Amino acid sequence: MMTDAKARTGGRARRIRAMLWTVVLIAAGSMLLPLAGYLYTAAVQAQEQSAGGDTANPRAEYWREVRDGTTGYTAVVGPETNVLIQSRGETWREIRNGPVITLGAIMVVGMIILLAVFQFTKGGAKLEHRTGRKVLRWPMLDRVLHWYTAILFIILAITGLSLLWGRFALIPLLGKEGFAAYASLAKPVHDYLALFFAVGLAVMLLKWFKHNIFEAHDRQWFKQAGGYLDGSHPPAGFANGGEKVYYWVLVAGGAAIVVSGFWMLFPNLGFERSAMQNANVIHGISSLVVITAVLAHIYLGTLGSEGALEGMVSGEVDEGWAKQHHNLWLEEVKKQGGAPASEGSASGRSAPASA
């Protein structure tokens, strides 16, 4: 009896040990088998790399050929028929979202900071002596043309910068849905008003061309930095050296803005996507340069030069301001018989701006 009991006990113990070992082996196998697969894959990849990568991913090879310009079939009709992927789009995106946005922010914000520092340290050019006698500087047509173009430019600058920097500046504030709603309004406003701005800019630049040709006395103006640093009064005609530089920035930058904008507004004229991408980059860079220059112009026409804004509002400037900032022009007006009139009335003869 004792022998039978021991035999049954020993058999039960062996079955328990067998079950335990089975569980252990199953658990170990479930861990080691995937690891063996990883090790095998790593070994194969290492072998391929050591052999020069002869075995390539067929899917990667397919897209590499597509990006290299291999002709495929598409239903598109036009200059880019059968172009499956225009790979320069990724390059354009990196340029736009990289250097254009970053350097543009540095220029615009840097100019604002520079002007603020100048205002707090120098305080702008004060009008030293107000005579009360007025000189006609900007006739009505010139003022209407200036404000027409200026207002359109401000709207275009706000909508353009918000679309350029919206992903980084406005989406965190408005949210994606809010920015999408704003962009759906800002873009058509920007596109349609651009046509009216281009006309105004062209007329304005042509009308004021003859006042912005550089002359010998402009060198002296640049040497004295316009007198803004030391309070001196360098010679200047109707437009001083700085205003002439601003004018030619508008000519070059405005031409780049208008031509590149035309390229993007009318894609149905048969332009390829590469031309549109180049136009977008040129449009962004030229716009940022002009916006930076306009910020300086706005400051110098308001806080930076006391009495300057009066001329573009009423058309007349004080004789003291004209003598302080544009002495050669004032002398020319007097020679032509346009002597300053009494306080509160315009001179009998138009200044050279009306010619």
C-alpha cells in the first residue's frame, strides 16, 4: 500500500514539474522568437549595407523616380501634363517657412525697435521756429493720390503679413477654425485690392519721378545723416536724400510686388508651378522690404519730423519747416514767385510738386 501511495505522489509531482516547465518554455519562446526575428532583420540590413545597399525598397525606388521627373500619366491638361509630382514644392515650402518668414520678422520687428529707441533717445526733429506763414507743398491731387495708395498699402500689408505669419502668430490666438474663417476673407480682399493699389502706385511714382533724381547736394545730406543725429540742417531740394532712397525702394520693390503678384493672380495664363513658387518667394521678400521702408517713412512723416504731416493733410507747410528741412526747394519757390502767404492762407503759386 505504501509503495502505491508513493508512486501516485511521485507521478503527481512529475506532472506538476512538467506543467511548470511547459509554461516556462512557452513564456520564453514567446519572448525569444520575436527577438530572433528582430535579430534576423538587423543582420539582413547590416549585410545589405555592407554590400552597398543593392537590395532597395521598391516603393522608395518608385517615388524616387517620380520626384526625379519620370513621366507618368495624369488627366491634367496644360504645361505640366503627365507630371506626377512637382518636387520643387517642398523646396519652396522650406524657403517660405524658413528664411522668408524669419528674416522678414527680423526686418520688420527690428525696424520698429530701432525707431522706438531713436524716438526715446533723440525725440525726432523738432520744428525750431514756426513763422505762421504757409507754403503750398502738396496740391489736392497729390494728397488724394498719396492717401489712396497709402490706405490700400496698409490693408494689403496687414492681410499679407497675417497670411504669411498666421500659422505661427494667429492660430494660437484664434484657433484653426477662427484663422480659417479670417483667411477666407483676408485672401480675396488682398487679391482684389492689389489691382487698385498697382494702378495708384504706378501713377504716383510716375508723377513724382522728376523730384527724386539724385543731385550733388544729396551727398552732403547723407554725410550729415539728414541732421537727425546732430540737429544740423543739410541742404535739400523738394525731396531730400533719404526721401529719394525711399522713392527708389518703392520703384524696385513695387515693381517686384506687382509683377510677382500678377503671376500668382492669374495662374490660368499657363504658368508652371515652378514659376508660381518663384513668384511667391519674390513677392514675400519684396513686400517685406517695402513694408520695412514704409515703417521708417511713416515715422519720419509723423513723430520723426514735426510739421511734416501738416503738408500731407492740408497741403501747406510752415515756412520755418520748409527752411529747416528743404531750404533749396523754398528758395526755388520764392524765385518762381510763390512767396509764402500770410497765416491761414495758401501761397498764390503752386510749389514744384504740382508741376
